[in-house]
Amino acid sequence: MPDQPESIAVRKLTADDAPAFQALRLAALEECPTAFGASLADERELSLSEVAQRIAPPDHGGAGGVGAYAGDALVGIACVFRARGGKERHKAYLVSVYVVPAYRGKGVSAPLLDAAIGLARAMPGVRRLNLTVNVANTAALALYRRLGFVVYGEEVEGLCVDGVYQDEYLMTLALA
């Protein structure tokens, strides 16, 4: 495992990355079920074509994913999607953020999220990038704050994981 962040390459994901993305996403949901709105069971049902559509839609204008690679190994992921409604198209959402445990604290997260923020900035008319984060996830919360996100609310019992309710902070980053 490399110790230097320079050995990590961050790039937009393509449809060819769907198998690696899906494997990493399933690992993330298994390791950190309280960090994601999706369930492991639901995610396992997605076909590779559905995953490819999520991470690399044909137009890239309303969604997409980025990945951090150490050599050929996908070690970090993040996705952005744009709100669909006409009154909400000025907002995008950061989702599916995950870095494998062996690469945490190695300088992977910030460039990965910078690339995801860049996807949002490239979406015409998007003024805000929003996310939710479990209130107990202090490391992620600190990272998001360092990148300029601010808390604008708290959703009490935002998720229910294995019968335990989880509170989530709502965060936003002004892009305009």
C-alpha cells in the first residue's frame, strides 16, 4: 500500500468501472451500514448496467461518479446527482462517499471529494451541493467542514439500521 497521496489517481468513473464500483459499494454498505441510506440487500439487487448508469450516465450533465485508484485497485468512491424537479435543479447531492480502511488518513479523501465537487460545479446552474452525514461520523463531518460544507439542519431518526435510529446532519456547500 502506498504511503504518498501522489500514488493515488482520481478520475471520473466510466461504465467499465461498474464492477469495481459495485464491489466497493457492497463492501462499504457491509462495513458501515449507518453511513449510507441504501441497504446492502437493495444494492445487491442492482444489475451492472444500473450501476453503470448511476456512475457514468451518457450525458454526465445530471450525475456521475469519481474514483480514487491505487494502481488498478479502486480504493475510494463518491457520486454526485442533480435534483430533477424544475424548482430544485439548482441543487446537487453528494452520495456514496467511501474510502477503504487501509487508505484512510493517507490523503485520499480530499482529492476524491474535490473531484466530486468539480462534477457538481460543471453542472450548469447548480448553486448548492448537499449531503447528509451520520452525526456520530466525526471524521467525515470534520472532512466536510474542512472542504467548506456547513451544517444547516439535523434530521432526527433519519435512518433506521437494524432497528436502531440514526440522526443525520444536513450539510451544504455554496458553489455559486
